[in-house]
Amino acid sequence: MLGVLALENAARGQEPAAPAPTQMPEVVVHGRAEDLLGAAISASQGAVGGADLEDLPLLRRGELLEAVPGMVVTQHSGGGKANQYFLRGFNLDHGTDFAFSIDGVPVNLPSHAHGQGYSDLNFLIPELVSSIAFKKGPFYPEVGDFSGSGAADLHLVTRLPEGITNVQGGMFGYARALLADSPQLGPGTLLYALEYNHTNGPWDLPEHSNRWNGLLRYHWDRARDEVNLTGSFYWAPQWQSTDQVAERAVAANLISRFGSLDPTDGGRTGRAALSFDWTRRDDGSVTKLLLYGFYYRLNLFSNFTYFLDDQMNGDQFEQVDRRFVSGGELRRTWQRVWGGKAVENTIGVQMRNDYIPDVGLNHTVARQILQVLSDDRVREFNTGVFANNQVQWMPWLKSELGLRGDIFAIDVSSDTPANSGGSTAGIVSPKATLVFGPWKKTEFYLDVGSGFHSNDARGVTITVDPVTLAPQARVPLLVRTKGAEIGMRSSILPGLVSTLSLWFLRSDSELTFAGDSGDTEANGASRKYGVEWADRKSTRLNSSHLVI
């Protein structure tokens, strides 16, 4: 039609009429956000957007973390148990030395019945994860406990582009249903999601894994303020374990390789959480307040040695964990100009309290208690303060200095009186970074710093084995990790970001509290180093949609 009008006007000797401008809606791209030139402080820092996460084939929720370069995620003992993680030469077990969080709320559980730093991500609904911000190495002052090898913060959406109704079914008893939407409610948006999962797996003994997940989030933003109020629950009332079996039992045709030697292994677990997140953006400053609390429980039944120790009743044991966790964070960031140099300063304080009324180990037969091996009550409180100063000295040179201080206090009440007691410890963690560039869309980084992880409180106060009463050596409450890294980030080629880093990590010790036996496994100091090279697609995101 516009073309016809233009021809008529030309025939009359008139200039063609300009078409009316079209107002285009805002488009937000959620792709791989690795082009962080000018924002990242190391080659090992980055983010993965929702578009890439949608394409991941997931057998387990924790496999979302395999989007972090170099992270390996695996699983044993059934779908209700936390994953095991591996990164940069560390066997992170179920979370030790890597800090997981969801929108800033920590996931790692200290002094856990199964393992220190236990991080169960099964409560995640994959469709609600908008991005993952990861930070490898101990170079970030805002990250405290379990930060020896790095950290990852998973961000959830505040609204969905459209509602979701999804029902699936498949082999091995697989079933999944998801209902989610984010309608407008008053001045804000109400996001809700309800999910059910079931699977039996390919095993002779069906896994009978059932899982319920639910989430409610109210998001409100106006002018300078943004608020998220989030409640969630996760309940896995039953699963059968899929543990390793003896090869000779398979060879003798007692069971198949998909069989089981103890059909009562498995467990149940659950979590209920509530969090409040407020952000205010003023001219040149940002203030953020986070408050959270959650309840967690686990009953885990395992039998790895069958009849090695108890030839009459078997070696099955139960690990019990009940806890109430509360905490918060307050931080403020200022952007100023000092002597003609752009400066950004951040200060913050974090607090967390774990009240664990029941953490124990029982000898069981077919999930029935035969003997209480240990029964403890643990209180663990920690507070940390951190500060960070970033100065843009020249267009090609930026420095960042960070300092963190943490204090931990524990109290253990044990059914073995000799193992009761308390302890307090503190640690200071300095960080320093130099960023050179960018030159031709390329930056270079030099990072040094230290992080730490806490040890299980029971290992700090223990004096005797809870079963044999043999003498046991105590372990330190806090363990330092030191690291250094030389790195490069380049986006010379359009749509491709390359990162290269030479890294070094030293841990004062890798002692672990073995929840399977109720004592401490001796592991000495370690030194790890390596080279990491990653190439990935890039989408530059508006900084208001990405938090790193």
C-alpha cells in the first residue's frame, strides 16, 4: 500500500510521504552471557543464560551446573540424594569447597549427616532458572564458607513469557507434570509453579522416586525499589537406592547387573523455604537486603558393605538430619570519582545460624533401628563482613582489592559426653586483582586471594570414636585455601568468547567428616594447578538483566 501511494505522489510531482514510525517493544535476550569485558575480574568468572540452559538434556537437576566450564556432576544412591561434584582437581563430594546459592540464599549445609557442605539441588524447577553466575577460584570477597574452589549463584525468573502446562510420560515409569504461570496481581507479578516427578529407572528393584516441588514468588518494582518475596517447598517422600553391587554376586547369577543386594536402601527428604529480597538503586549507589529461612530434613539408608561387619543383621545404617536455617545479607555499593578516577566501593555483612536438633547415625535392619551409633545436637553460627574497592586507574588498567573477615562459633551436645563441647574461630581472607585492557576486545587478568571452608562441628569437638570409644584427633574449625590465576578473555571473533587461564590452588587440608562412620577421614594438604581453555558462543546482555 505504501508503494502505491509513493507512485501516485511521484506522478503528481510530490515527494513521497514518510511512513509513520513504528514503536518496537523492548526485547531482552537471554543467551550465553560470557562476553563480560569490563565487568569480570577473572577469566574464570562468567554467566550462562536461560536460552542455553533450555537446551541441556537433564537426567538430574544438578546437571544444570555442568554449564559451568569444567564442572562434572554425577549421582549415586538414587534420585533423592544430592549430586556429587568435581572441579579443578577437587572431589567436592556433595558440596565441600564450592559454594552454591539460589538468588543469594546459600544451599550448602555444614555439619550435615552425610557430608560437609551437602548441597541438594533437587528442589530446583529447571524452567524457572533464568541464569547461572559462576566464579571459580577464591578471588571474590562476597563469597565466604565453602569458597575454596569457587561459587555459583542460580537466578530464578520473576515472570514467565507465557504460562506452562506440561505433562510427560516415558519408559521406566517416568512421569512429570508442571503447571506454572506469572499473572499480574495488584502492583506486581505473582509467579507460581507446581511440579511432580516419578521414575522407576531401569533397575530390577523399581526406584519408586517421587518428588514434589512448589514455588510462589511475588515480584514488585517501582522507581528505585525492587522486591521479591519467595516461598518454596520440596518433598521426596520415598525412593529406593540404586547403589553399587558386588561383582561376584552378578557373576554367580545371584542378581543381574541391574539388581540389588539390599532392597530397603533409599530414603526420604524435604525442604521448605522463605526469603525476602529488596534492592534499591539510587544515583551512583545500590543497596541490597536479603533475609531467608528454611527447614530441612533427611533420612538416608545405605548399605555399602552388606554383611562385612555384622554377619547376622547386615551393615545397613541410617543418617538423620533435621535443621532450621536462618540468615541474611546487607550490602551497599557506591560509584564515585576520586581524583579523576572512577571508583566503586562495596561493603557488606552476612550472618547465618544453623540449629540442628537432630544429626545422627543409626545401625538399621530393613530401615528399623537396631542401635543408635551417634545422636548429636549442633548449633552453628557465623558472621562475615567484606569490603571491596575497584579503581579504574587508566582506560586500560583496573585494580580491585577485597578483604573478608569471618567468625564461626559452634556448640555440640553429643550422646557421647566426651564428644560434646564448643569452639570459636576466625579467619581473614584478602583478595587482589589487576585487569589489563581491553585491547581489541581482549582483557588480561592477574588474581590472587584466599578462601576457606569450615569443617564439621562434630569433628572439631570429637575426642573418641562414638562406637569403639577409641581416641580420635580433633580437626580445625576453619581450613584456608590459597589461589592464584593468570587469565585472558577475548571476543575478537563475532559471537565467540575465548577464555584461557593458568590457575593454582593450595588447601591447608582436605579433612572430611565421614557421615557413614561418624569420624574424620585423614587427608593432608593439597596443591593443584592446571590450564583451562574454553570457547563458547556469546550474547551481550544488558547489565540490568545480569548479576555476576
